Amino acid sequence: MTPKEMRSLVDAYIDAYNRMDIDDMLAVVHPEVEFQSMSDGVVNARANGVAELRALAEQSLALFSERRQLVESFEVQGSRAVASIAFRAVVADDLPNGWTKGRVVNVSGRSEFDFRDGAIFRIVDIS
């Protein structure tokens, strides 16, 4: 894939994420997509395949009344794209981790994307 094609897929995925449109998010991923979310070196979410990613995405929708990922930088490293991400969200309801309804969450991190067959094959979110 060309860097331009990679960027186009990543932009489509993030745009759909920001609109909370799971169908459009999944439209640009490989059927055997691998997803992993890490925070402070610990894996806190994982999905293998479109069905598991859909279930995880549906579960995540209820956590925030609004959310937005902003790509601050984008770099292609061979067959991988790495995006520096600024994440901002508003907690929808009190959560078990102590976050209360209305709390604004701001997190910086990066997302790594690998590609296969013209689609996003692997996503690793690191914060």
C-alpha cells in the first residue's frame, strides 16, 4: 500500500470513531483484524476479528457522551503507520474506576496500524 492509501484508511477509521459509527469503522478493517489497547504497558482491551471488535466498540459507546481522536502527527514506517493521537472525551455515567459523569478526559498516545489486503489489519492503541 502507498502511504496515501494508508492515511486514507486511518482517516476513515478515526472519522467513523469520532462519529460513533461502528459500521463505518468496521468497513475499513480486515475481517481478521487484531485490536489491542494498552495503558502504562498493560493490555486493557483486546479483540480478534470483526465480531469481537464490533462487540468491544459497542460496549465502549456507552462510556462517553462525546469523544474525539485528533491525529497530531502521522508517519509511515515501512508497512506500518503510526499516528500520534490526542484523545478527548466526556464520561457519560459514573464508572467503576472512579470517573464521574461529566468528567472530561484528555489523553495523549499513539496508534499503530498495520495493513493487509487493502484494509487495516492490526490496531494497537498505546497511552
